[in-house]
Amino acid sequence: MKKLLKEIRACKVCKAHLPLGPRPIVACHPDAKIIIIGQAPGTKVHATGVPWDDPSGRQLRKWLGVSDEVFYDKTKIALVPMGFCYPGKGKGGDLPPRTECAPLWHQQLWDVMPNLELIILIGTYAQKYYLKKDMEKNLTETVKAYEKYAPKYFPLPHPSPRNRFWLTKNPWFDIEVVKELQNKVKACLER
């Protein structure tokens, strides 16, 4: 694992496309039981090098029902994005994650994390990549159908403050899905 993480952190495969340069962000350990697959680091995370060290991360920890200490304990929760580096700014926010990362690194990481029980897929990019044809017609329908993907996967919307409208429009998410997510996370961490 140490050798693989060193290789990932030294990766420069898409250097020419990264406005802030390469800085792969990942936190993993062979003992992790849960893995959170997000999109790509934003500028704040790029600056600190700490995954989910932003308002989205605070919201995600609330949804999971875990403390900062548990969330950042990589022996419990691994944090892996679809794109490991900040991809740059687009019209409506950050650009999509670079497509080189997941096929290059994800399976190698999974191969050295034998205890994974739950894969949390945050946002459309992770859901399309992992659920493929099993994904519903859109993110909302996929998240609504979260039970369909159990016990391996748990799809979520992105916890960004930009998604306030989506959360307001879909109150069932906070009422039903967050409670079930917290139960699954707690059960995994207690085993």
C-alpha cells in the first residue's frame, strides 16, 4: 500500500491539463472497511492536501453521522476521488474529474484493501463509472433507488452547498436516505 500511494502521489499523467499542477489527494489503508469515492479535490483541498477539508466535507460527515476523527481515520474510511487532482474551473463550478485516474489507480487500490464492505458513490461521475447500466436515468432516481445497490454500493448526491436546491426539492433524502446511510456506516465501523 505504501508503495502504491507513493506512486499515486507522484503521478503526473495529466499534468498538462491541470491549472494548479498535479497534487493527487488520496487517503487509504489496507484495513479500511468503507471507501468514499468523490469527484475531485477543489482548490481548498488542493491547497491543504486534506481530502474533504471544505464545506462539502463537513456536510458529508453530518450525513455519515461520524466525527472528524472517525472520518479521517484511514484504517476505517478510505477517501478516493474519481480524479485525484484539482481539474480546474468551469462555467458552473469545477471541471469534471480527469478521466485518467480511476482506470489507472482504483483497481490497484481495491486489490490492497481486502476488508472493504461499503463503497459510497458521491455524485454522477462515480455512479456512472461503478454502476454503469444499473444506474437509474439520473442522479435523483439513482439515490432514490439506493437499496437496489446494497450491500456493496451506496449512491449519494454531492454534499456541496451548491446542492441546497436539490436537497430542498428532495426532502425524502434527509428523512429516509441519510438515516439508512448512518445505520450502514455505523454497522460497518462496529464490525
